[in-house]
Amino acid sequence: MKAHKTKVVERIELPDREAREANLDEAGYNVFNLNADDVYVDLLTDSGTGAMSDEQWAALLRGDEAYAGSESFAELESAVEDVMGFERVVPAHQGRGAENLLYGALVDDGDVVLNNTHFDTTRAHVANQGAEAADCPAEIAFDADADAPFKGNFSVDRAREHVERVGAENVPVVVLTITNNSAAGQPVSVANTRDVREFADEIDATFVIDACRFAENAYFVREREPGYEEASVAAIAREQLDYADALVMSGKKEGLVNAGGFVAVRDPDLFDRVKQRAILFEGFPTYGGMAGRDLAAMAVGLREAVDLARVRDRIEQVRDLGERLRDAGIPLYWPPGGHAVYVDAGEMFAHVPTEEFPGQALVCELYREGGVRAVELGEFAFPGTDRPDLVRLALPRRTYSREHVEHVVDTFAAVADRADAISGLEVIDEPEMAELRHFSARLQPV
């Protein structure tokens, strides 16, 4: 049973196959370079692409555009404190802006940052500080067939190996990403969060939670972790976040808005350092590069994010897509995560070598076949990290209907029927920073 109805619609069209072929070639076989008007179902990301509620649109109209000390900022402060338990908040224009503020204040040249699994922009910000981004995923994190409840967990054992290698004094930050985006959007248990808190105390490190999808994670805890069956999503989220020293947040995920993010911290000295970086990189610390109306909409969105009916709708749509694809014989990472379904392109295109990017080849074929845009999160996006060749189908929140889901499944089935005839790709132009090459690199068929 859906918890919302549609009040505004947008017309979309599927370009004909000849146009899609031309678009793909012009884009250099990188779907980031496609025009959105040329995409029929856009599953590139769930970041800032969802639909806002009527209450959020009302908040936009009431936004206070004062440069300093606006009422909209006060509303955001109040929402972050009530929902997430942090009194000190510094807004930023989006999640990677927040990462720049926080990690620039915490990380120095030669440091090592531990994370259950770094996402692309997080890894790039750590590298930009001259530090090493070390992943500590659970042993089963990349076992596509293991149907386990918390495959996104942080491995404290792996983290201790890194500490033994470099010394605790060189590990100033421990990060827990919930849900674990780069490990197929898998959730993290409250028990694991507690263990990471204790580990961070053990090595005297700042414990940061990347909270982009904190409510989706809490929903999985409610479903899967003993003792939380009757707890509210809001209560679970608050307990999990209470373990952290700091949060980094992209409001474009579970702030349910199209722009914005923030850093939230407990320590007053760290708060001051982050605020000074905000003035340099984002804007005055009470607007952080955001319009007041966007601050106000995000304040409403954070409160809506922990509504059980809202997050249940969200999880069930993602799960429905995963089950339909699995029934169609498409190899998946299982179980589906909170925001996306991950397809095992390495298995689907087993004849394409990893160095020819089977994941990116699949991404291109999905667009060629049905105007569906997805994203590769394997060797192309994360070169040299030995990650599986996965393709992510990230569903925007409150946006697509069952008919769109069915179109995606039909598109996959058509691609699977001719999988053996599909070749790989090679990079012909890429940026200097390899961690971000998938955003702008150009490729061609092998």
C-alpha cells in the first residue's frame, strides 16, 4: 500500500534507437555525458533526483534568504538535533562539499582513514588531503550470493591490521558509511556500530558516520536485527547516530531534497575549524552555499525521512525491482540494498575481460536498448581496487511507477538475450585524478 499520491507529473519520451545510438557515440560511451532529456528511465543516482513532498514545497516558499542567522537555518538546526542528535551543524551545498569541510579539518598528509568502504567522492577527498583511504569491509561484503542481513558492516579485524601497519597515531579518523554504498548499498547493524565506536576509542580516533541513507539503514535494522522489531525507524536511527563524534550528510539522499548537505559535530573545537573552512569554500556558516528555501526544505525532509510508511515504500520498490530482475535470470548482488539494485556485470558479460570494463559495457547497452541510464561501480569507477564489476540501478525517491520498473526489467531481458555479441570498451581520454575518472572519461568500443 503506497503512502503517497502524485500531485505533479513530468512528461518523458523514449528517443528512437537510431537517436540513442548517436547519443551514446557523442557521449563517448559515458552516460554521465548524456542529456537528461535523452534518458527515459534515469537510475544513474538517487542523489538529488527524487520528488519532494507538498510540505517541502511549502517550506520552499517560506524560506528565509538572510545571509546570516536565517530562520531557515534555525529550522535545519532544530531538525538535525531532533532527528539525529547533534546540536552543532554547518551546511554545505551538497555531500561532497560537506566532505571537503570535515575531512579537510580532520585529515593531514600521510594519514590513513578507515572506512567500511569508501565511496568515490569520499576516497577522492581523503586522497586530496594526501592521505590513504583504506577499506575495511566485512568478509562477505562482496559475496554476491550470500544472503546475509548486514553485509555492509565494518570489519574491526581488518581495521586493526591497518593500525598495526601504520600505527594508531596515523589513523585520525574512522568512518562508517550507512548504508554501505560501495558495498551494494548493504546495511550496517547497530551492534557493529557499537563495535566501531569502541574501536575508535581504542585508537583515539574521531568516529564519523556518513549518514546519507541513515533512515533506510534503520529500516533494515528494524527488519533484521534482534531486539529492534518493535522500535520506530526514528528511534533506531537516533540510537545508531548517537555513537558518532561527527556526521557527514548529503541532503540529496535522505534529506529528500534536490540540493544541500551538512556536517554535524559534537566537539566545539572541531566545529570552529569546520566553520572556518565553510567560510572559505561554501559560504557563511549559516547558509553554506545553499539558498534559505533549500535549507527549509531539507529541515522538513529530515523529519519525513524517518517516517515508517515513507521508508517502507522506498525499500519495497527497490526490492520489487530486484526480485523481478532475479526472476528474469539477471545475475544480481543479493539481497538488494536500500537505495539500489546491483547487477553482476562480470557474470552477465563473462566473456568481457575486466580490463575492458564489462560493467560499463552493460551500462551502455541498457541505454542503447531501452533508454535506461545506470552507473558502473567496478573497475572503471574504482580502478585498481579489485572490486567486482557491478552496475548500480539507483531508484530516485517517490519518482517512478511500476510501469517504469517493468520497462527496466524488459530492457535487461533484451540485453541478456544478445549478451554474447557485446564487446568491451577502452578508455581514450580521462582526467588526472583517477578516483573520479568515471564522471568525465571518454571511451570507445574495443
